[in-house]
Amino acid sequence: MTGRPVLLVTNLVPADRVPSLQALHAREGLEVAIYDGRRHHATGGVADPGVPHRRVSQRGVHALAASGRHRAVIATSAGRLALPAAFYGARRAGLPFLYWTGIWARVATPAHLIGTPLMRHIERSADGTIAYGEHVAAYARGHGSRNVVVAPQAVDGEFWGAPVDPGAIAHARALAGGPAFLALYAGRATPGKGVDVLLEAWAATGLTPPDAALALAGVTVTDLPGGQAPAGVTALGQRTPEQLRNLYAAADVLVVPSVPTRAFREPWALVVNEAMSQHTPVIATDSVGAAAGGLVRDGETGLVVPAGDPAALASAIARVHRDDALRDRLGAAGAAAVRAYTPTAWAQAVSQALATAASGGTGR
């Protein structure tokens, strides 16, 4: 690591990103510019990402990228002003520009449709594209992006995979009434997350306490239809990382029921990585990036069902409920697969993209 740092422009740094950014900083030297954009991540952002950083406005991104204090600029797809400001600032300074994206389907909101020509120009002109997975890489290449590199989505495996005390597991199960079988959802109750589909599917399974229960981490009772949790469903609200890890360890399955909307298609769902690190089997829809990107493979490392199909989701939950051997097999296979999704692997991929962009290569 020598010379000027790389500038990375983003609207927030979720806690799970910190190890990856630290790994990249150790390799390349990094300055993170954090602007006040909309917060799409359930946990918000950390105050200190553990690497050199500064707070900027979206309008201030252009001057920073054009300052000449960096040797390359990376910007995420978030932010209506920040992304073009970073792109044109890098161009003004004569620096390589890399676009970091998790978008893998057309975003059809009015604002995005208006901005489509500019986005296509940035995608085609960027010196490199850093994609969340192969699903994102294929979408980017389809729009003419070059030097596309997949940087595997990573969490802190040491934290999420740490052994959980049996007492903590028992306490986590008790939060949902101490069922024999515990299904878990972890996320927000926003459009695109599919909580309504999950509730319909859960009712269709016919599973009831004390045999089975569904716990919703990150969801409050007021988020639910009618402001009331159905029988056998517990809304746990926001959980700390330690509490969520305990829930993964206690759960028999994590369900990720995301559905596509005009404004959203689940870029990845890091809860999949987190749960797999605890050997917890995963059911995901085909609108979840971790499934489209190859981490959750149907019948191998998890189960994949069509998005927005309560009957298919109910069938998958019932299948996991009745088949102990399937749960064990999927949990073990998922834990083995997720070991490759490390902060070091992410940083290595970003370094590859930087090196290719700096040399003027087109990559693949």
C-alpha cells in the first residue's frame, strides 16, 4: 500500500461492511466518503467504519473526487447526485472510475426512468464494474459494462459463526414461545421484503404452537396487518447483532421471502451469509440476490422457491419441518459454501478491478 488512497463514495457503511473495507484498506489504502443518503439497510450505518473516512454532502462529492488527492474513485449505485458527481469528478481529475453495484433488474420508478440515459452512460464509460454476484455481473454486461469483476458479498464469519452458548439458544427459542420447530425471518417489513407473503405461507402450512412458531426479527407488531401478530407468529423488533446471531443458532430455518417491486429487487441479503455461518438452512425466493448469485442453490445449499408464491413457500417450510436429515444436510452445505464469501476475497476482487482499470484493460 503506497501513494494516494482510493476514494470510495457511499451513502452508509453497514456493520457487515466494516471487515471488507478494512481488508481493502490494508491492500490498497482507502478513504471512504459517506454522504447523507436514504438508508436502505436494516441496521443503518456505523459511525466509524474503521478506515479513514469523511462525511460529505452529495453535491460535495464532485469536488472531492476531482481534488487529485486519490488515485482512483469507486462509487455505489445509491444516491441521485453522488454517483454522477463521483463519476464526473474522477473524469475531471483523470482518474479511473469504478462503479460498485448490486442492481440486477430494471428499476422503474419515475426518478430512475428519467435518469436511465445518464446511468447507461456511466455503466458503459466506467473503467470497471464491481458486481455483488454473477447475477449482477450479467446484468451489467448486458448494458455494455466492461472490466466486470464479481466481489463476493461478505460478512464477518468469525463473529457470525462463533459458537453460541446453549443457554442463549434456549433463551432465543423462548422468545417465540419455545417451539419444537422455529422458523425465522430477519429484516424489515418494507415493500419488496415479502413479509405479507411469508405470513400467508405460514398460515398455509398449518403449523401451530407448541409444535412450531415463526419469529420475525426486525419487525414490530405495528408493522403487521391490523397491528396484530397471527397465532404462532412473534414480532421481535430490532435485535442487536449478538441477539440475532443467537436467533440464527436457535432457528431451524431462515426464510427470505423477498419479492420484486418497481423500485427494488433484493441485491443479495446478507442475512443469508449470517445464518449459513451458524449452519442454519435457508429458504429463499428467486428474487433474492444470494439465490440468483449462486450461494443458495436449490436442493444443495438451501431451497429456492418462486417469489410471490405463498403455496410454494409453505411447501418448502413444511418440507424442512418434517425432514430432520434435510435440515442437517442443507445447514452443513450452506456453512461450507459461505466460507468462500470472506472480506479478504471481496478485497482481492476489488483490487483486481482497480489493477485492470489502472492499466487500461477491459477485463471480461
